[in-house]
Amino acid sequence: MKTTLRTDITIQAICEGFVYNELEGRGLFGLSGKLTIQPEYQRNYIYADGKKDVAVIESILKGYPIGLIYFNTVAPDQFEVLDGQQRITSFGRFVTNKFAIKDENGMEQYFGGLAKDKQEKILQTKLLIYECEGTESEIKEWFRTINIAGVPLNSQELLNAVYSGPFVTLAKEEFSNTQNSNIMKWSAYVSGSANRQEFLERALDWVSKGNIGDYMSRHRYDDNINELKTYFNTVIEWVSGIFKDVESEMRGLEWGRLYETYKKQPYDPNKISEQLRALYADPYVKNRKGVFEYILGGSVITNLLDVRVFDEATKRTSYSRQTDEAKTKDESNCPLCAIGHDANKTRIYTLNEMDADHVTAWSKGGTTDITNCQLLCKTHNRAKGNR
Ligand SMILES: [Zn+2]
């Protein structure tokens, strides 16, 4: 890869012909049309939070360096931004009066309202730019290794760069587009944001059963995303059809895996809703995120719920009572050993050799207090399993 350091290009030159797409949140072109600011493999513009973009302008006004910028030379006098897109979009938007900064008196000032010397200071600032020339794979391999200032690329953003092409472009139009009206619905089940590619990542994760890179590689040059889109929508329709209630704990669950595991089971949404209400109201259920799979699995896998366990004091009290009683009868302090016929029939276990158990199972309405606590030897407790 060949690199040339340029120190002569000013902000004014970059902002010549600056085009920003408000709808897509993308800085598109600059440098009189010679520069593509956001190639398809780049992340969306995420500096527009009223802080990072303002910080870029304040740095420039104070004469602080804003860091290296990398261009990929795609043809003679034609470049695309490899690294620096967020910073370029920030000053491009500022110079075209898209946002304001606060001046020394705390007043909001757009570029057009700044004193002439400040405007000039910004426009005449020279940037440090590396122009890189190399093969597609060289550039992408290198791109994979860099971090964009302040905000490292996450794994999906890297995959988008590595497998850039028509498939990624179409997939991002659907799943990384903040204007997509479905995002609100998806957000009930998928956590993250469209800008950081988290809906796309989830959709790919589900359709590929966890092999995202492999899937993207195989579909890289596809001219449609039908399978990806259909599968994702099927999973979302499935879960929203079964669970009428939308709870915050549903967000981010492994719906793809749950769909594959339970899609053949029939469910009655009204009954499901009643079960869900009851479990949410149950003070013994510690893990509400586990409620959904517990219900889908027929309400038997109790360990998904992390049901509240007996505290130490309760265990010790029950142990003493049970052990004293067992000693007077000359039988084991594990009630299940005591009714057996082997050598453990009279064995007295230490507290450490025993586990607390619900006499009446939690799932049958048993409480987690001393009236419902018994200690069993570890072997018998394990044999009773999850109830
Ligand atoms: Zn036992």
C-alpha cells in the first residue's frame, strides 16, 4: 500500500461542494466532488449528539489538531474517506450552518454568525491527510485494524467493511436506517441502535444461526436481502403474536434461538398473558428475563427463573432442628436417606454436605420461608432436580 502525507488541504477546500443527506444522516461529498465522504462500508454519522460535533469545532477554533485523516485514492484525483468521516461531516455541517456552538458569552452561534476572523480560522485550517493507494483487500485489511478516533468500530461495523458490497448496502438500507418505521416495533425485542448496526447484527445472527461472517461472505454479491428480511420478520411476528404484553425484559433476548426451538408448539396468547402476569407478580421470581423461555418451554425449566433461595439463617435453623430430631430417633438427618435401606440410613450429614429444598415445590405454590424448608443430602437434592 502506498501512502502520501498531505498537509496542504484546508477545511475550506474539503467543504467545497459539501453535501449532507439529512434523511440518511450521511455526509456524502466534498472537495469539489472529488471526495466521497461516506463510502458504503462506513458507519452512519454518529457525532450529531450535540457534543462530539461541537467538540470538533471547538478544537479547530483553539488550534488543536483534530487527528489524522485517511483518504483512499480510488482513481486519479478521486478519493473516498477511510478514516475521518465523522470529523469531516462535523465541520462540513457546521460550515453549512447545520448546527450552532456556544461562544465565549454562552450565546449560540452558527457559522454564519461568527466573527469573520473565526470563520477564516476554521476555513484556513490545514488538515493532516494520508492518501492511501492499494488493492481492495489491502485497504480493507488495513481498515479492519484501525479504530476511528474515540469510537472504535464494533464487530458488525467491521464486518460491514470487510464484506462491503451490494448485499451490505441493501441490508443497511433496511436495518440501519433510522427512518425505517419498523424500528419502533423491533426495539421491543432487539436492543441497540440502527446507527451502530445492532438491528442488522441481530437479523444476521438469527438467519445465520450465529455464523454472521460466513453468511455475509456467501451472500456478499447478492442483489437482494429477501431471505434475511423474511427470516427476521418471521421471528418478530412469531414473538409478537405469542406475547401480547410488551415488557422491557423482552428486549435483547435470543428470539432467533427461541423461535427455532419452539416454533412448532401451539400457544394461546390469552393464556400466555395470564401466565406472564402471574410470574411477574411472583416475588420469588428473581430473573424476569427467564420468564419468556420458561413459558415457551411449558413452565417446567424452573432454573430459568432463578427462584429465590433460602437464606443462611433459615438453612441453619432448619439444619439444627432436623439434626436434633434425627439424633433422638437414631436415623439420618436427610429425611430421604432415613427412609432408605443402605448404610446412609443413620448417617448424620454436616451442614456443608446438605442443600436446602422446598418441601412443597415453588412451582406448586410453596413459599421460600422456614415453614417450607428442609435440608437434603446433596445427592438426594440433586436427584430431586429442578421443580
Ligand atoms: Zn439423602
